[in-house]
Amino acid sequence: MSIAHTQGAAYEEQHVHSVYEQIASHFSSTRYKPWPIVERFLKELPDGAVGADVGCGNGKYLATNPRVFIVGSDRSTNLVKIARQHEPHASIVADNLSLPHPEGTFDFAISIAVIHHLSTPARRTEAVKAILELLCPPSHPGGGGRALIYVWALEQKDSRRGWDEGHEQDVMVPWVIKGRSQKPHVADQGDPKNQVQDKTFLRYYHLYRKGELERHIEEAGGEVVEAGYEKDNWWAIAVRKS
């Protein structure tokens, strides 16, 4: 294992994994509406298809199509606890780069807003490869599997964040949990002693340029069959080449 790989893992542990463990409940409360293209992808799957949601978070996509079965995985134990409410689907704690699933066994996979948390180009490509390796190969009697991958885009000048070409691609993004009064119903609630301050957590993101996700898919041994831009994200549907 290279030094860069080891350092990347340690960096992500501090600036991604530990953060999501702390904000899991608050984060989950804001994640409930499916993104349109993800919903379309899942609902167009054949009945009985079996797939993986790599980086499933609170599991909001597990129940999108009740006619398929999904095994969700996430590094955050606290988010997986929330995801497990979406029965009969399964949710496990697992690292994107060390998935426990047998290779070539899934009809489909999704990874929504996850790979941009990997801190080096090599680790991001490795994460894509891990997802593609889950898919049934093209030689499978039922045909090859398909994976849908989403990452945050650099080009989002019309968003509230305002990032665009020329901006740094590796950024720390705040997650703020608002403070509140500890005694909201008493007359002295304005007293500073009774206030809980806002708490800010910083999460690492790599903002993808146009074409960068497709390049990682190619480097990982995949082939892009469809790609586009939605809600400040780049997305791609990919298959294994062999």
C-alpha cells in the first residue's frame, strides 16, 4: 500500500467519515427526496433485479422501486442504522474500497454523491473500479449490469455555492447544525447561558470538472453509456467492458 493511499485513508477518516458519524441524524433529516435521474434509473430496472447502493447514507433510495432488491453499504455506522429501517432491503457497514460482495453478481449498482469524498485521483478511480466490479459482466446470460454514479460538479455558478471554472477543486464544505435555546419556554431564554451555539463540521469534497468522471470510468475498466448534468452534479451510467 502506497504512502499516498495510507495518507488518503487517514485524511478521509478525519474529514469525511468521522464527520458523517457525528452529523448522521441531522443529515438524514434533510435527505428524503429522490433525484429525478436516480429515480428513473431505479424504476426502469426489470422486476426482481438485485443491486448495490454503495454509500447508501440513510437509505433513501432503497425503497424507490419495491420490485427490486438492494444491498446498501456505507462507512457510517450511524447512517446504516437509519438505512436498516427500509426493509426488506439490507444495509451493511462497509468501505467503498473494500466491499465484501462477490465480484460480478449484481444486476445494477448506484453510488450517489460518494466518490467525490475520496481524496486522491487514484483512490477515486479505485472506488469507481470497485463499483464496476460488482456488476454482472457483458457475458452474463442476462446481460451485463449497469452502474449509475453521481459526483458534485465544479461548474455550478448558478447555485448558492457559486463554484465554477477557475475555482479550487478540492474544498472543505461546511455542515452547520443550528444552536437553540436550552430553555425555550422561560422568560430568560435570551440569556447566553441558556443558548447552544451553532456547530459547524467541515467535509472534504473533490469537485469534478466536465469529463472527469467519464475519464475515471474509462481508467477503471468501464464504458460510459449515458452521462449528463443534474442539480449541480455530473452523472454517468456505466457498464463493464469485460
